[in-house]
Amino acid sequence: MPTYRPGPVSLILAVLVALFLLMPLLAVIPVSLTPSRMLTMPTGELSLRHYRSLIEDPRWLDSILLSLRIGIVSSALSTVLALTFSLGVWMFQPRFTAALVGFVLLPMVVPPVVSAVTLYFLLTSVSGISSFFGYDTWLGVAMAHSVMTVPFATVLILVSLSQLDRRIDLAARGLGASVWERATRVIMPNIKFGIVTAALLSFVLSWEEIGVTLFITSVNAITLPRLMWMGLRDNIDPAIAALSVILIIITVLVLAMRSVITRRRPAA
Amino acid sequence: MRGTLSDRMGAALLMAPLLLFLVLAYAWPFLGVVKWSFTLPSPGLGQYHALLTDDLVQSVFIRTLRIAAIVTVVSVTAAYAITVVWVRGSPVQRVLAEFCILVPFWISVLTRAFGWVALLSNRGLINTWLQSIGFISEPLTLVRNEFGVIVGMSHFLIPFAVFPLASAMRSLDERVLLAARGLGSSRMRTFWTVFVPMTRSGIIGSALITFVFSLGFFVTPAILGGGRSVMIAELIYLRIFQSPDWGLGAAISVVLVVFVGALMALLFRYVKPRQLV
């Protein structure tokens, strides 16, 4: 517990910053309740019509389902790839580990717009060969999202491996366990929490991804962020406000649950 | 001997899928982009020459650097203020500060940009309120210009600026601060002459991360700038989709990577990666 506490000036400044951080999240609530078809503040009566249009308009529902499918596939792919890679690094500690990990982390460091151009190049090149995999296909988007999420999954799994006691693996090895048995029956059960977190984070990152998605989709693979983007650029549709309110509530609930779980974990 | 051979095989087998995936899906196509920058529309260094001479490209580069610099100063300052309370406040203050930092952090860039549109647009919250109290008669133009871009980008980047600062503030020896106070130094003086210098590595790390992120930022400037204050990333998008000028888009991408790479190298000279989280 720090004994050197912030003074009144620090507290006032921090409150101002906190208000600045929360303001845009709160501003969407009144806008989502406006009865008008345009982006305005409600002037008297409130309406839930924009929430209803989220359910009734098939475009929103289609894009939500597509984003779910892409998120699940890309999260599965990036978690499996990150897991095998990290197991290789941890179990065998090969030479050039630092360089290999650095290479894997590149998509996290390179400006997203450059990754977007790169994946655009890839998918338009592949499009000539295959019609269901390439530019503007859901499989193409899922693969591109995996490229973007795999560094984050790898970091999370490597961090949870670094907290694992090497002696349990040595014991298993001494008792004659094969590489496969050590990985699946000794190591993976111990980093379960890290693997699940990696999968969840990959899903969330894919679900929200827009920078790359804009470059690799046009009319067929309209993910939820892509649809929001279109609504934001053309005429600003208050349905986006309703959707934003729902997304903010879900985020706050998930964060609250996570903090309950992590508070309980050390005790368990 | 047999052990080491099978060890090498095992490592190779486990590491190969991801490495292969990234070589095929990322490294190889990036080389393709580099190739575009030298061959489209005609082979040669034409696109790089254009980068140095084209007025539009130059003005976008300068605007990007200017906005990135302002956003860096705003974000690091604001992040510093809230991190002080997050790291050194009372338990209640710490929970509240954490909530205000982490909730926006997890909310998507589009939702946050939209929130700023709802606040800043002509019929948005701020203009409606200022008009209703009679402070202004005409709505202020707060969005679809550089002001909106700077506000939106700073909002996005403050949480990223917080993490290196928090790690620097957590690791400092608070007995030095107590000693300064005990020797009669005022709060302000202790802050400026002891606390801030002791968190220098965090400030450098935080500023470089914010600056690097700002350079490649796409969504927020595109929405809150409304096409009027285009930054590099949006210029790349426009070159590839609006004008099909793939060569120039690719050349700007290559320059951006080289520039960011140089900044990252600088970052790691001053700050160890461990200090960033």
C-alpha cells in the first residue's frame, strides 16, 4: 500500500481525465433513445425503435452471425497455432528463439494499415485461384484476422508458460512420457487459463477488427464493424447508437465477471 | 545423441505450423507489396520520387506528424494524471481509476469514434447543451476537422499510454519521495523535481508508443476527420481503392514501415521491453 498519496491537484486532474474517458461511452445512451431517424438528442419522448431495428433489419443480424462465425474460426486457428509454437519454444528452447518470437510478433508491431495492404495483396492474389477463399470471402477474412490475432495469443500463452514450474515437465519426462503426453497431459492442463484467455482475446479482437477488414471485403463479407463503418460514413444511423449501448453493456459485464474470477482465483 | 536429434525434430514440428503460416500469409505478401512499390504503374523508383515531390503526399505526411505529436503530448499528460491516482491513490480511488482506464480500453475503436460523433456533431450533446443554456447561437464545428481527430485519437490512446507509466510508477522507491517531503519540499516541488524524473523511462516509453500508434491510425481520423484532415493511413486507403494507384499506396506503406521500425529501434535503446508492461 503506497504511503505517498496523490494530492488534491492530482485528484482534480485525474477526475477530469476520467470524465473525458467515460464521456463518449455515456453520450451514446441518449442518442440511442431518440425517436428521430437522424442522429439527434431526444427532445421529449423516448423511443426504442432503434433497438427494434437491430432485430428486425436482416442486415444487422446477418453481419452479427458472420462476425461470430469469423471470430470463432479465426480464434480457433490462431489459438492452435500459437499454442503449438509456444509449446515448441518452452519445451525445447531452440536456438534463435528470440528472433523467431520477434518474427511471430511482427503483425502486432507493424502499423495495421500496412498489414491491411499486405493482406489485400495476398487475398487478391489468391482470388484468381479459388472463389471461396480470397478477397471478399468469409474464409479469407477469418484467415486475415488470424494473422492479426496470433501475436496476441502467442504472448498470452508464452506468459502463462513462463509461470509454469519446469520440474513437473522434467518429472514427466523422467518417467518416460512422450512429447505428446507431456504436452497434452502435463503442460496444457496447467496453462488452461492462459489458453482460454488467448482464445477469448483472439475472438474479441476479430469481432472488433475493422482496419484490415475494410481492405479485404467489399459486398459479400460484411462483418458487424464493417456495417457500422458504412453506417457511420454515409448517413449516421442511430441504430449504431443502440448497438453501441449493447456492446458497451456487454463489455462492462464481461470485465466485471473477469475481475470477480481473477479475485477468486488466488484463493481457490 | 538420439535425444538431441528428436528434440530438434520435436521443436521443428511444433513451431513449423505458425512460422509457415506467417511466412505464407504475411512475409511473402509483404514482399509483394514492396514489389508493387517498384513496379506499378511502371518499373523504377518513380513512386518514391513522387513521395518526395508530390505536394498532396507531403502535406499529408506533415499533417500526420503534427497530429501525432499533439496527440502524444495530450495523451501522455492525461495518462500521467490518471496513472498517478491508479498507482498511488487510496483503494477506492484505485478501483475507480482502473475502471475508467480499462472499460474504454476494451471497447471497440468504432464504438468510441461513434461516441465522439454523438458528443461533438452539430446536433450532438455538447452543441445542444451549449445552445440550450444560451451560450452560443450557432453550433460549433467540433468534428469533421482536426480538432475532432485529435480528441478521438487521444481518447483511444490514453489507456495505451497508461501502461508504461504505471510500470515506472510502481517500481519507484517511495522512500525517496517521503524523504523529499520530510526534508521540507512542497508537494509540487517533490512532484516536479523527484517524482517526474524518476518515471522518465515510463514517459519515454509511453510517448514513443503513442507516437508510433498515431502514425498508422486509420479508423478514428477517417470518421472524425470526415475526409478533411486525411492522415497517412487514410491516404493509403484512398490510393488503393479510390484512384487505383497501387504503386503509390505500396510505396507509402513501405516508407511507413521503415519509419516506424526506426522509431521502435529507438524505443528499445532507451526502454527495455520488460519495462513496458
